[in-house]
Amino acid sequence: MDYRFGKRYRLLKTDDFSSVFALRCQKSRAWLQVLRADNGLGHPRLGLVVGKKTAKRANKRNYMKRSVREWFRLHRHALGAEDIVVRVRQSFGPAEQAQVWRVLDQLLLAKRA
């Protein structure tokens, strides 16, 4: 299996993010908000939003993005062909990473309602 996280698996353009935000198919938990939209590409794509209100320091925001990216990289084969935007709502660190990954399992791997 290929576990790389290349450009084809990223949401890069503003239009891509806007189309996901427009559909408003979302689920939320304590740390994260997940928005989804079908893309028709045959593979999932990930976009991340971590604002300065969540964490003032760039190194903390980057850690949160790396953590979510790593979860996506390991689980993207189980996801459908959809665009996913993960918005971090509450700051987390290495101590909470396992809990955040469980939340991502609940939000993204559980059957869509």
C-alpha cells in the first residue's frame, strides 16, 4: 500500500474549500469540526483549518495540522471519494493526540447518517 501524502490528496485551492463549506455536511466534537463533500475523483482529499484563535503560536498550529495529516495518511484507504475539511476548534498537544485520533475515527470512519 502507498502511504504517501502527495498533492493529489490535498485541498489546495480556495474554490475546493468553498465547495465543501457550501454543502455544510458537518459533524463536530470537542476538538474538531469535520465537513465533507463528494468529489468524484476516486480518492479522498484533505484540507485543514487551524486559526490563530485556536493557538497563537505557529508551532502549536503546525503540530495540530501534522497530527491530523498523519491520521489521514494512515487511514485514507478506508475513506471514500470525498473532500474533507477538518477545522480544529480547540488546541491540543501530544498528550491529547490519541484522543483526537479516536475522535477522527468516530467522525470519519463511522457510517454516514
